[in-house]
Amino acid sequence: MKTINLQVFFIALVIMFFIGLNAVAQVGIGTTNPNTSSILDITSSNKGFLPPRMDTTARDAITTPATGLLIYNIDTNKLNYHNGTSWQVVENGTGSYVDLTTNQSNIAGNKTFTGTITPQGRLMVPMGELSYFNISAPSLSLGAGTTGASGNDGMTKVNPASGVNFLNDSFDSNFTNSTSGTPTQAVTNSKLTYRGTTTRLFHIALSFSFTPGANADIFVFGVAKNGNVQDKSKIIIKSGSNTDNQSSAMHVALWLAKDEYIEFYVGKVGGAGSIFVKSFNFFAMGM
């Protein structure tokens, strides 16, 4: 009879323990006062938490891993967690460091590097280039000419019918073309259209050579964005003899968003005229 009473007492004690545990819904290890926001509070001043350790093969053999499941991968010496679809490395999460030892398809957010970065391959930045050279270039008619006012002001786009080559990385040369061009190709529309998805500040460099249609002609050269010549890009050149070749260059910084484009323009001051543009190199690099 006494044995039965002890068994009943023990069973009642276990039931009361689990009822109390379920009511509190908290467990403390190393503390009698677990944090109210936790289901499990492990407290220690000289020991750490040791999760299950396994290699990649054993990790991948886990059947239907739960979202949030955590293990330590002894092949990579990294914590891994399951996001409900695949295993991820804890260090690659938002707000932590970027692992540059593996391929990264998309690194979001601002990253600050305090050391020296030495690329082993290409440093991928958007770039585009139009180049042209023709010592026997045809005459370009400049219409009514420019007065020196702001904007387009009678200026004409430099757009040779042939002979312009295009070098591309995140650009194309035809506004109606939705894909980037091949690395080098001939074009018939001398514009650089940015196809990247991120708005960037571009350094634009333009060098060119020309022969004036008449002696001592004065020309204004400039870069147009979306068909509008940018005043800050303009330079004024007084030419010499119409039998001489002259050259010059300009630099300007412009913001470009997706599908925005830049072009090379020229105008003659003081009335109609012409010019022979014999070469140009039109280059844009994003920063």
C-alpha cells in the first residue's frame, strides 16, 4: 500500500512540474529568473552555447529542416541557418560583413572598406565609349548657328553616317534597343544610353579633332543629356585656317538614370556654317 502511495506521489509531482513549466512557458539554465521575453534563457559568465556540429553532407541530410534551424558547419567553420528554402551562412546576413572569398550575386547596402582592396579580376563599373576617325570626313552643316545662349541654341548633333565604333559595358548606342550591345560594334546613332538600374554620377570625357568650314570660325562644343545640351559642358574655340586640323577635349560630370543618354553637339557662333569633325572619342564611366 505504501509503494502505491509513493508511485502516485511521484506521478503527481511530475505532472505538477510540467503543468507549472507549461504555465510559465520559460526555462532558465544558469538563472532562476529567465528573461520574460525568452522561452529559454541561458546565463553564464564563463561558458558559451554550443550548437550541433556537423559537416555539409550531414547538414544537407537533415530531413525537412525547420525555418530558423541552426547548426555549426565544421567544413566551413561557420554558423549555418535554414531560411525555409535553403541553408545560409550567418555572416552573410544584412548588417554583417561581406564574404569576398566567394561569388556574390548581389551585395546590398553601404559597405565601408578600411584596408587595401586588390582586385584579381575586373573591377566592374559601367562604361561606354563611342570612337570615330576619318581624315576625309564629310562636312557637317551647322544650320543657322548659335548665339551663345544657354541650352541647345541652334547647336547640331555630331552623328556621322558610318565609321563610329561602340565599346559597351552597361550602355548601348540605340535608345530603342533594350539590351546591351556586343563588346565592340559599329553604330549609326552616336549616343550613349545608360542601361544600368542604379542612378550614378558619370565622368564624361570627350576629345575631338576638326577642320573649320571657313577661316577663324568660332565654335561651341558641348555634351547633351537626353537631347538637352548642358551649359556646364560647353567650350568655345576660335579656329584657325580652314586647311588646318585642330583638336580639343572636355570633361563633365553628369548624373544618369536608367535609359538616359548623352550626345556630342557643336554649333557655330554668328550664323550658318559648317565643320569637318574628323575624329572623336566619347567616353563615360560611372562612379
